[in-house]
Amino acid sequence: MQVQNKNSKPIALLLYTLLVISALAMLLPFVWMLSASLKLDKDVFTFPIQWIPANPRWENYSEIWTMIPLLTFIKNTAKLTIIVTFLQLLTSSFAAYAFAKLHFKGRDVLFLGYVATIAMPWQAYMVPQFLMMRSFHLNNTHLAIIFLQAFSAFGVFLMRQFYMSVPDELCEAARIDGMSEYGIYAKIMLPLSVPALSTLTIFTFVNTWNDFLGPLLYLTRTELKTIQIGLRMFIGQYSSEYGLIMAASVVALIPVVIVFLSLQRFFVQGVATAGLKG
Amino acid sequence: MKKVLTIVLVLSLLMGAVFANGTKEAAPAQAGVTTLKWALWDIASTTYYEPLITAYEAAHPDIKIEMLDLGSADFMTMLQTQLSGGDSSIDVVTIKDIPGYNNLVKRNLLLNLNDKIASEGVDLSLYGGTTDQISVDGKLYGIPFRSDFWLVYYNKDLFDKAGVAYPTNDMTFAQYDALARKMTSGMGADKVYGAHYHTWRSAVQLFGILDGKHTIVDGTYDFLKPYYEMVLGEQKDGIVQDYATLKTSSTHYSGVFYNNSVAMMNMGSWFIATLINQVAQGNTEVKNWGLVKYPHAEGVTPGTTLGTITSLGVSNASKKKDAAFDFVKFVTGPEGAQIVAKTGTIPAIKNEGVIQIIASKPGFPTDSASRDALQVAKTYLEMPLHEKSAEIEVVLNQVHDEIMTNNISIDAGIAKMNEQVQKILAK
Amino acid sequence: MPSKKSQLKKQLVAYSFIAPNFIGFAVFTMVPIIFAIALSFLHWDGSNPMSWAGVSNFVDLFDDDQFKASLKNTIVYSLGTVPLTLICSLFLAVILNQGIKARNFFRTVSFFPYVASLVAVAAVWNMIFNPSKGPVNMMLYKLGFSSVPGWAADKNWAMITIILFSVWKYMGYYMIIYLAGLQGINPELYEAANLDGTNVWQRFRFVTIPQLSATTFFVLVMLTIQCFKVYDIVYMVTQAGPGTATLVLVYDIYNKAFISWNLGSASAVAIVLFLLVLIVTLVQFNGEKRFTN
């Protein structure tokens, strides 16, 4: 897997070319967002695409803060996202340890049950869930969204799969040394699973940050609303202010990118020693 | 490990902080004041909510109206979910479309207003027959407060430039088609399309119901053929923009009209207020525009057009039904109509005074034809009240999409509509 | 032999690990899901009293054009999207796990289609693949193709368009999972393989792939589920059209639940979807067990 070899130069070149092309393809939507965010609505969907707006409309970026309470929405979303991500990481990695490394009655059935529920589309149980939440008086509270998002089966599943690849011998050795299961989880598994935890953090963060239908249904009071609902406020029935939508989208994207950039360095942990460099 | 611990610590502190202020509840309502919750959409971009509420609260100091914005895109879904299971937090309900109204009635979520209408002496004759069209077995569950209808918008500058006479308030479909063809010119960036059909089914298919001989829930759709032939012909000859392109590029009709690229466009009256505002703000290239009545089939009175009504109803689970009805009565009544009209929106009570208000709004075209275009002879609802209207609409939308993208021939498409809708009707 | 008491203690310890997540999960997700399953045997509009439907909600599906079209489309979509996304994301992850230049940049960029707003992503995609004016078809014309695909506007190409879009959007997402998985591989394995004089492909085939089996199982299951549950993408790119060419199961569920307020019927479709995914997952679960043992 070495690309620095002399005879693999053409391969490296080909690789880079492919990478650059796919990178361009992946960057397009972002570039389009940026360019649309500086346009009037009427120019957003014109053909051919005008990548650099003739008269950049920077006001879009100041207007979004006054037209809707964007700051409140960002605060709400940040609060929800941080709590959900934290709870998700904690409870999922905890449960996943049992599913991956402990033997107990009903393990496989319970696990399959977890995974199977991921398959149920939310649209199918949205109404019963809403009626239940409301009977708990959780309607119009942030707790509703937290409970909805924080205990997902997805996190358990993801973490279990990573723990599976940790050799059982490691845990056995620790048990012989007299370490409790909680100790093994905290001192061996958690440090080993930093890449997986980073992954889960990114996914949970993005999902909660971008969640739309849940907040729309549960949070109807303006002071509770989240940024995705805010974005939709620019999509009116008879006209859609795409310039503003995209300006707000760009603003909304920044935290996600920051989280991604700051966590992605954990993906190189194992490689630091030797990894695939061979 | 230390780092992780610090992060955990910081996070839990943050959590404590936000939880602490998150549990704070809104201040309890003042004593003696009844608060009514009104479910609606797009508070930020709708101009008539505030003046309506201000006027009502001024006259009724003991009532406070709270708005509940459920967004426009999923409004009926959100509303119906909120109302499910008998929740009493919503009092006044805005009803966006007829299939949704039908569902609300079927699901027993709306109050039958007949008794109140009788006891409070609401004059239904003011509503130009629209209340009859939404009565279910003689019972009325909502009173219209907005009544939009379809018109033809045209770009005066483009007509002047081409030296072609403006469209008139009395156009047959054949004349309209000929005019669209005459107005088409240019290539590339200079291309001017004679007409424009937005990608909604109602913009094309519903030409067919204007002769009053058929409805869209009949189960047989052969009468649509000439209209599909006209529109697909225009599409083939480059008179109108291609449906597939419009749809896949999510082109909004307003942009097309603003950019001086279409000469005529059929659209609902809700576009009047938006157009006036955008032109005034200088956001458009179009400067001079006009309105004329919808084209009509041979032998049909000019001014026959399509309509959509937005109504207000009272939630069956509301604990303040009397107060809620009083508010509904105000908004839908003559006073409310005045306020709505002042924002350039067409209220359901469309008397001479209301038309005068809209036509004299600064920015409204000054020619008399545009003013006359607001006079409607007969309105057919885009979707009539029918028990199966929601399911029928799903099928009609799908087949319309197939026909307009040339994925199915007109005849085969009509046969498919006939077959599938009849199946729904037979269930 | 461990005593019964210590056995019990072990079980309790295991349950204590699961409890925090499971309790929340059971109350807020499992209970409504069980309710939804029960609904499939009932007639309910979410408001009026429920009535018993027996299996009629399921029987009706046999004669339901919307359901039949959506079932077929969902299966076609999944068969196309799952393998393509899996291969692309694995390939991307392996490349971006190398010590190549600007690695962080490429990783971040790959994640963009997933995090960028769907409105923007779909708009860009539809413009690029616009049948009459899009750059893709322009290029095909210039390359001498006389007839070019209609992409989202052609019923034979719409599904392919959706599949390509999905692969593009989700590639970066699954790449992250694979990247994290790659960090878990013991470097000594590669060193040993290197000493044996293996080439790049052999190392990939005999070290990377087996070592990633748990990750691949996860990716496979999640991808399958995601594909069976596809909704947003279809809504943004084709609105299930042209006609019913890209109508998928969740779209049908949405229509049945929130257009017709036929919650029983919507639940019945959801159960069919659920069972399909369960079967696929069970097959994959058994495959994983055999593979890892």
C-alpha cells in the first residue's frame, strides 16, 4: 500500500487525479450554496449557473439575523445538539460494551431487536409517538427532542461493531488482573475506541443539527425552535427566498464543519505507529 | 484520558446550565384574559396576521390571540398531527386546502358551525357561493377568509416591444394559444416565451373543468385531451418552457416572470401582492405588467376561473369555542375582509369595496382591464369537496407528471387516470 | 465452575451496561413502534375510535398500485445503491488512510455532500444533470452521443439518477465509518504481510478486508436500512416522479398516513418494509457470525 515507491508513481498520479476530480464534484454543492447565498431569489435558479454573482448581495448575510430570530435558533440547536451527542456517546458506548464483550441471556435477541427498530420508518410511528410524548407533557419542550434522539439504536450498533474488532484476549487479561467490567470499559475500551467515538460524535452532531421534522412537530413556540425550522421559514407558500435560505444554510454549516475538522484528526491514531504505510 | 475527562466535565456543566434555563415556563396568563391559539403558517412573510390580530384585540381587550406557526410546506400534516387525539391547545384552525378540510371533517376535528352561524346571524350570501362548495351534507365546518382565483399576468413591456396588442379580458383558448405563439421570439439569453405554465397540475390540467361540464373527481378524464394537446404542442414548439426542465431545476414561477423571459403567465391572485412588492423594491426586471381574466372555452362566460379558498374553523377539542368562533367571525367577516384586502390579498368577501381597495393599491396596474380582471364570473374549486379527494389527487398528480414529461402519451395517460381513479372511487 | 451467584452477578453487570440506553430507547421508541405494529391490524385515522381490521390492511396491499410500484422501486433502488456505495466508500477510505498529501482536505471534502443542506445538494445535482441544459448532457452531445439520457425527467433514467445521487451523497458518510474501522487494524499484521512479500492487492484482500468484517457488517446493515427507508432524496430530486417511477415505500407510507390519514394502512406498509429489512439483516447477521468464527 505504499505510494511513495518509485515504480508506483503513475499510480499515485492517477490516484491524485481521481481524488481531485471527486473532490471537485463533492465541493460543488458547497460552492453553489456560497454563490446562491449572495444572490437575489430570482437569480438563484437561472441557467446556466452563474458561479460568481455579478452583484454579490452581502446584505443576505445581515438580513437573516433580523428577519428571523436566528441567534435564538442557533442557541437552541447548539444546546440540543450538545446534550444529545453527550447522552448518545455515553449510553451507547456503555450498552455496546455489554453487547460486544459480555455474555448474558437474551443478548442476540435484544441486539437484533435494537437493530430491527432502526428499520422502522419514523413516519410510521410518528403519530403514536407524538400522542405519547404529549401525554407526558413533553410537547413544546426541548426534552422531547432530547429523548427522541439521544437513545438511538444506531449508536449502540455502531459502537458494538467497533468493540467487536477489539481482541477478546485484552479483556480476558484485564479480568484475570482483577479489573471490574466497568474498569475494563473505562480504562481499556474507551481509549481504544476514540476513532469510533469521534465517528459517533460527528454523526450524532450532524443528525441532530440537521433534524427538521422532529423539531417542527414538537417545538411550535418560536423561542424553542431550531435552525432547520428557521431555514424553512424562508420557504414561503407563494415565494421562496432562496438567497436567504442559502445564506442561513452557510451559517448553519459552519459548526458542523468545525466539529468535523477538530475530530477527524482522531482517525489517524493507529496509523501514527505504522498503519497501512507498511 | 485527562483531555477526555475535561471535555466530559465541561459538557456536563454546560448541560446543567442549559437545563436550568430550559425548564423555565412561560409566565402564566393574566387573570381574566382568554388566550386563543390560532394555527397558521408563515408569520414572517404574511402581512395580514398582525393587523387582523391588532384590530381584534383592540376591540376585545379580554382576548389575546396567540399565533402558532406550523410552516407552510407541511402545514396540513403538522396541523392534523397536532389536533390528533383530542388536544385542546389549538382553538382556531386555518384550513389550507380542500382535501385537508375533508380529512379534518372526516376525522371529526372541526366544530360544525351551523348553529353558531344561525344564532350569530352570519350572512353567508356575502361569500359568493363558496360556502356551499365546502358544505358537507349541509353542514359548514369552516368559513372562507381568503379566496384566490387564477388570472393571466402579462408583461406589458414585452408586448410593447413586439408591437402586439395586449391580451384582453375575453380570450378563448384558441386566441390565447395564438397570442402565446405570436409573442415567442429570440434565442439564448434573449429568448422570450409566449406563455408559462408552472409545474403544478392545476396550472394546466384544470383548464379542462372551466366549461362546467366535468369535475376533476368524476373518474373519467377524456375531456382533458384538447388542453393537454394545446400545452404539449406549445412545449414542443418552444412557446413555453419545458416542464421537465422547470421541475428538475425547481424553477419558481416568480423568477421567470421577474426576468422578462415570459410574456404571459397564468397564476393565482396571491401573486399580485408579491409582485407589487418586488417591483416596488426594484428586485425585478419587469416594470410594467397587467392582468387579464383567464382564457375560456368557446361559449363560456369570460371570468370563469379556478379558485382556492382558505378557511378558518374552530377545533372540536377547543375549550373556548365561543370566543374562538367570535374571532373567526371577525376575520372572515366584512371588517376582516377590509384588513386582508389592504395588504393586497383577496379576501373571501369580494364586494365592490374590496376590489376597489386592491385595485387602488400603489403598484397595481392602472389600466381598466387589469381592474376588471378582478371581477370573477364563476369560480370552480381547484379540488372540489369529495370524500376521496386526497387519494384522487395523488393519482392525478402522478399521471400529470408522466404526461408532461412525455413519458406516456396523452391517450394512455388519460386511460390510466380513468382506471386508477375509478378503482379509488369503487373502494 | 463459577457459582450461580457469580453468574447472576455477571448478568446483572451486563444489564447495568445496557440499562441507561435501553430504558430511554424502550420508552420513547420501542413503545410507539409496538403501537404502530398493532395499528396495522386496525382502522384508525388518529382521531375517531379505532376499529378492528384483521389482516385486511395487508390484503388490500395486493391490489394497491401505489404500494406495488413503491415496493418494486425500493428493491431496485436498494440493489443498486447498497453495493455501489459500499465499494466506493471502502475505496475512498483506504486511499484517504494513506499518508497522501492534503489528506485532511480530501477527507473533509468527501463529507460535504452529506452535511451540506439537502436543498442545495439536490439543486446542484438537478442542474448538472438537467436534461436539456445541464453540463453532463452537453458533454455527452459533444462526445457525439445522438440521444442523451433524460435523467430525472425520464422514467427509465430517474431511478438511476436517484441511485447515483445517493452514492455520491452517502459515500463520505460510510467512508468515515471505514476510516474509523481502519484505525482498529493492528499494524503488525501489515508488517508481517510485508515480510511475506505480498503486493498491495494481496494485503488489501487478506488483511484489510477480513479485519474490516465487523465494520462491513455494520455498513451493510445500515446501508440496507437507509436504502429501504429512503425518502428525503426522492422528495428533493424527483418528487417520486415521473409518474411513479421513483415512488418508494416511505413515500407511500407518508401518502397513506398524512394525505389519506389511513394510519392502519400506512402501518401495514411499514411492517412489510420492516420484515424485508429484518430478513436481509438476519442473513447478514448469520454471515457475520460465520465470517468471524
